[in-house]
Amino acid sequence: VVFVAVIGVSFSACSDLPRVRVLHDPLTPAEHVSLGLAYEVEGRPELAAREYDGALRKKQGYMPALIGLGNLAFDRGALEEAEAYYRQALITAPEDPGVNNNLAMVYLTQQEKLDEAEWLADLALAQGGRYRPYVLDTLAHIYMQQGRYKTVTTALDDAEALAPPDDHVLHERLIRLRDQLRDIHSQAGEEKRERRMD
């Protein structure tokens, strides 16, 4: 009986020792990114960032995770951070149309490096595919910033023709830009009429 009591005391003493747990992340980098995208759709950017970081812990330089983090940074207005993530993604895939267009959007939003933004968007446009209407939208906005109004019209026409019918955000952007262009043309027409009257 004494022997059983001694063993019981030994086991209870061991239960006070810290337990070492080996946690294994069962998700693949792609699964982390999918979960991150789901969190973004739900409007939970902190959780999305955690998942993108998880993907990068699994696979350093994983392009979809870098794009996700770049998009989150862009959405919160951290443009330099977004630029850094997109530039890292371009190391992995220098001709990826989505990344090139996103980086062009950073420069467009900053209203600087517009020549590089145009070059990046042209590179993305040359790749074709599903990003084409979005890249044309980017180019139209770049041309507008540069005052190249005839080229804006062409890019807008092409973007509208290719835009997915269910992408209301893109259609609204194109409508707003066309309205801005119409205002510029109206204002220019009024100035010409005023000059003729003088």
C-alpha cells in the first residue's frame, strides 16, 4: 500500500511540469490563401492577413500570399507597403498580369511614376486573359492623369466591351471616368466659345 502511495505522489508531481505541445499547421499555403480570401470577403482583414502570413511561413515568397497582403495594404491606404508586397511578388512572376496591374494602380493612386505605371499596365495587357478589362481601366485612368483624352476614350470603350456584366464596381468606375471625360470636353467647348466671343 505504501508503494502505491509513493507512485501516486510521483505522478501528481509530474502533472505540475509544463507540457510541451508540438503544434502542426495542417494547412497548405494555398489553403491559407483560400481562407484569407474568405476572411477578406467577410470584411475581416486582420484574420485574412494572419492567413496570408501563415502561407508565407509555409512557403517563403508564395506569390498569392504576397498579393493578398499587398491588396490588404492597398485597401487601407498603406501604398508603400502595398508596393513592397507587389514588388516581392514580381520577383516570383515578373510577367503576372494581376501583379503588374496592381503595382500600376499603386503608382496611379500616388499620382507618381505614371510612365512606369503605364509600362506595367501595358505588360499586363500583353498577357491577355481575364485581367484585360481591369488593366484597360487602369490604363484609361493613367491616360486621364496624363491628359491623353483621345486615348482615354479608346481604353474606356475597350474596357466596357470586355467588362464582366456582373462586376458592378468596374462598371461604376468606367462610368465615373467617362463622366469626368465628358465634363472635360464640355469645359473645353465652353472655353472655345468664350474665346470666339472675345
